[in-house]
Amino acid sequence: MDAAEIRKLGELEARHWWYAERRWLLRRLLGSQPSPNRWALDVGAAAGGNTRVLRDAGWKSLALEYSETGALLAHGSGLSVVRGDATRLPVNDASFGAIVAFDVLEHIEDHEEAAAQFFRALESGGRLFVAVPADARLWSEHDVAVGHVRRYEREELVDLINGAGFADVRVRSWNVLLRPIVALRRKTTHGSDLDDPGFLTNAFLRFVVIVERFLPVRSLPGVTLILTASKPLGVSSRLEN
């Protein structure tokens, strides 16, 4: 994602329906308070919205951002930030109790190495939270504009995370109700969808995704896949060949 898109994200994420609901989802996934002094890593943090969720949930949080623009935005909001590449995480083995990688893997050619790095950096029993864009049939100029190299099928994502050594891999769809609208919009518009929808549209879209929380639609096709997994207890930092 280029600097202009990251700056736009930083301006919008506090109020935009997509990012607001995604933060709610992360809070739910995190569950109970962590033990004192446990660290969580937000990979691809951009302006740091998810890093703040981790911090507010009781984690000692670190934002990892590849771009200078995103790192400066996160640092400017008072977060601990390190610049780095998801395929070469600049962190010690087994040093985090949780890793969040929301809308990251789809930007990385070598996503297998990124998944292996997540496994290395997590402590035994640590948890991984991933979000990626779903379904190659939704590929559009939006994906090109924001630097995607793929959209994921459910089985593809599960195989990637299983292959890195993770256990208890669970995946669900998100943004199911709005998928028809997104599919139509992607066919008729050019460039990134990252814009300010206006107060009324934003409120309506937020209402729709809130309604989705209560409906049994997680197995249906959506716009995003949400995955959770854990590093098995007693496993060393690296997979044995």
C-alpha cells in the first residue's frame, strides 16, 4: 500500500464502518485479559488502530509497520513501533503471546515465510489472528490500487496456516451481507474503495455489519476471511524439518 493510501487510512480508521467493526471483532476474538507483562504484536499496523485494541485489552503491544508513513502515524499516536518486514520479523523467538495480522498476508508474495515467522515469534500456546480479503472472483482495480497480490479461498488460507505448524485453526467469513453490494461496486468503480462514505452511508453500513454479528452466516461467502489459530503447547520456536 502506498503512502497516500496509508495516510488516507489514518484519517478514516477512527470513524469508518469497516475499521470500527474490525476492531470490535478483534476485541471479541481476544477474549479474557492476558497475564501481566505479556506482549502482543500487530503486524502491518499502519496507523495503529488494532494496536490500540491490543493495548486497551491489557496487552503490552508493539506495532510493526513496513512503511515509514505508517510507522510515523502510529508513533505519533503514542504507540511503541518498530519498522520491519513480515517475512523477517525483527523480534526474538517465542516472544509474543498474540500476533495480529489483519489485511497483511495478501500484500506479501512469500506468504509462507510470513506465516513461518508468525509461528517463530509466538510463544508456546500463543494465538494468531489473521484477516484477509476473500474470493478471487472479487478481484478488481481496488486490489491493484492497494497493493494486493491475491485474494484467498478458505481452504488456501487454512492450508497456509496449517503448513506453518499452527493448531486449532478456525476460519469464518465476515462482511457476508454486504458482499453483493461490494461485488457490484468493484465492477463499476476504479481505484481504491478507501474513501469517506459520508455520515449517513457510513451509519447504514455500520448498522448492516452489526446486524451480521447475530446471524448464522459465518460459513457463507463474504468479502473477508477471519482466521484464528494457536501455536501448540510445548513446541519449539521453529518447525523441525
